[in-house]
Amino acid sequence: MADPRGHESRRGTQPAGGGPEGTRDPAAAGRPGPGPAGGVAPARGLAAVRDLRLARTALWLLAVSSAFTGIPAASFPRTFFDDFPFPSAWVDLLPPFNQHLVTDVGGFFCAFAVLFAWAALRPSRELVVPLCASWSVAAVLHLVFHATHLGGFGVADAVGELFTLALLVALPAVAVWALPGADAPTRGA
């Protein structure tokens, strides 16, 4: 049956009540129903900020952070060890210097920078979820190590280091959470 605008109507073909369009589908019942002009109703609460722009922002922050760490570590391992993060010099509080280790860690961070940039440019659940899960394993271990090795750090440096490392644990979770689900409309593309 067509409505006055010429659109096909489902009215009468579905059971009354339940979710959107008169269905009894419990999965559909939790989704926003039609909004103004037949579009999707605006999201409310935390769902209002859950969109592709937030996911991309978190991924770009991770890409930049990884590059900021990886490029100097891979290219100038001694300077990285002596001075990173410029100008606070936290790494040299955990001696001894090992050029091989610092260069390898720099390569690891550079590789993640490339992947995070790629995911920010072409976000998909298939890329973002395993990327963020992998990063989170390393980030949690990194945070735990540094949280248990604060000897020699001043209070401001210890707080700054732990805050920064905790942010690197939180950002992947934000990126995954903010990705629209497979059945959700994509906003901010």
C-alpha cells in the first residue's frame, strides 16, 4: 500500500507494537526510531558523541604520539634516551642505554604510527579493533612497568608520565567505542 507521498507502507504487514515500524524485534526496539522527515532520531547522552569523528580523532592522536616517540627513537637512539620526552628526559632515569633496544622500540612505534594513520583515514572495525587491542596489550604493560619504576622521578614528572601513559591506554578504547556499529548509521564520515 502506498502513502500519500507515494512511498510503500508496511502498515498492516507487521504485528502491532514492539520496536520501530511496529515490529516486535527486541534488537530493533533499542535503536532510535524515525526522526524528523523520516531520518534517524538524534542520539542522546553518550551515544551523541559516539561517531566516526571521535574515533578518527583518537586514532590520529595515537598516530601522532607513536610517531613522536618512534621517529627520534629509531633515528637518534642516544638523543632519545638522554632527552625524551623533550625537555623532561624521563627515559634516562631507567638506565642503562642500549642502542639496539631503543632503535627496535622506535621501529615498533613507527609501525604503529603508520597503522593508526591508516585506520584514521580508512576506519573499519576489521582494522581498528585488532589494532587497538594489540596496542592496548603493549600500552598496559608499558604503563605497569613505569608505574612500578618511578624511582628518581620528581612528583610532577611521575604524574606527567603516568597520565600520558594512561592516556595511551584510554585512547584505543575510545576509538573502538566511538566506531559506529555494523547496524548503526555512520555520522561524521
